[in-house]
Amino acid sequence: QVQLVESGGGLVQAGGSLRLSCAASGRTFSSAAMGWFRQAPGKEQHFVAAIRGSGRTANYADSVRGRFIISRDNAKNTVYLQMNSLKPEDTAVYYCAARTTEYYSNYHGDYAYWGQGTQVTVSS
């Protein structure tokens, strides 16, 4: 089975930066699109960013475009989310997810595997 483990969350002041990591298991990591989603307590899960299996193309939610950067290192079976210019509204649990196909999606139902989540808290 595919396993995903997020790390790098924490507390940061508004305007600061954090880098999240997601370590993935599996023999076909390089061919699987990866995504990041986030969820605040009592709210629905929202798409953040996704990247193609090759790492050459990516997609972002409007709320994070220009501030967040998704990347991957297939040799390390790891996907990253660099978060810059953080805002209090970015506070949420961030989840890493994997598809079973090469192209990304912004729909949570298209992702088959999920990590445990990592908390990001942005103070004002």
C-alpha cells in the first residue's frame, strides 16, 4: 500500500514562511500526481496545490497562487509545499494526497491515498 507522512508544520507569525514535506512510499511515486489540501476545524477540506508526476507542471488554488510553491524530488519520494507570506487565514491542518494517475486534479475525490496531516498555525 501507499503511505504518506507529512512534516514541517508549526507556529509562525503572519508574513513568515514554512516548508512542508511529504514522504511517500511506493514503487510508482514518479508517475503519481500529488496534491496538498487543508482543513480548518469545523470547515470543509479545500484544495491548495497539486503537481504532475513528472514535476513539470502544477496547479494552485487562487488563495495561495503567488505565495505557495509545490515541488517534488522523485529520487527522494518526497513532495514539498513552500509557503511564503503566510496569513492567519492559512491556519489549518495540511494533508498530502496521492493519485494513481500522472495528471493532477483539484478534486479531493480523485486522490486515493492520504497522509495524517500536519498543523500549520499563523498568528497575527
